[in-house]
Amino acid sequence: MTAPSTFGLSSEARNLHWLLTNLVEEVPGLLSVAVVSSDGLLLLSSDPGRNAQAREGRTARPGGPKGSSADLATVVSGIGSLTIGAAKLMAFGGVRHTMVAMDEGSLFVMSISDGSLLGVHGSADCDMSVVAYHMALFVGRAGHVLTPELRSELRKSLEAESAESTR
């Protein structure tokens, strides 16, 4: 995975990028990570280069989710919405985290703040307890800084990066 560019971003945005990079580097077996806003928009990604690959129709690298980080964001947003609806229906309180175990990997979704979500796609051999622990650390450190202003800045930086990669 490649580190996203943080040139021209506020210190809070750079810190959030650093936290994401740290999560990816500290946890073996992570294939893709995405931070998604409450309205389902991708805010931060572990591998922004894959977004350009998907737009150009190139095939995804083996072993990772097909498509782009935006695809992971879509899945994370959908699972988040479904589990929030289920929790309301069952009157069991808010959803803290969700895990989907598949034959060849796992998907983890954790609430950050204000409906924002952290989604992690891990390989089949990743240690789920280590992933959950590091996700909780990320959420604990990122939750208080993920303000509406920062979400807007992150979204604009992704759009600018997208515009540059299509040139």
C-alpha cells in the first residue's frame, strides 16, 4: 500500500493520515483500509493509487478487494447502515463494530464518531484480535479530531487527487 500525499493539508489532516499509515504498517495482513463519512463518502484511504486503477479499468492486484478504495467505502457504508438499522430495530443500543468472516479474508467495520466509519479488509491469515485492537486505537485517537471541517478538507483533498490522476 502506498502512503497518501499530505502536502498542503492541515496538521489535523496530516495526523489522521499518519494514524492510518501507522495502522497499515503495524498490522500484518491488512489489504485495504478506508475511512467513510456518515453519508458514505470516502474520506481517507490506505491506497489511493487503486482509485486511479479502477477508473482506468485496470485489474486489481491479486489478494485485495476488487476495484478501488471507493468500493471498500461503499461496502463499509452499506454494512454500517444495515447494522445501525438492525440495532434500532432490536433496541440494543448503538453499533460499536461489525466483523464479516469470509473464506479468504475478513472485513471489519468500526464506528468512529458522528456516523463516520473505519473499514478494514484483512487477509485470511490476519489475527482478528490484533486488527480489532489497532482499529480501536485508531478510533480512540481519530474520533475527537474528525470534525465536519476536517471531513470536508479530507473529501476535497481526495477529489483534488482524483482530478490530478485523471490528467
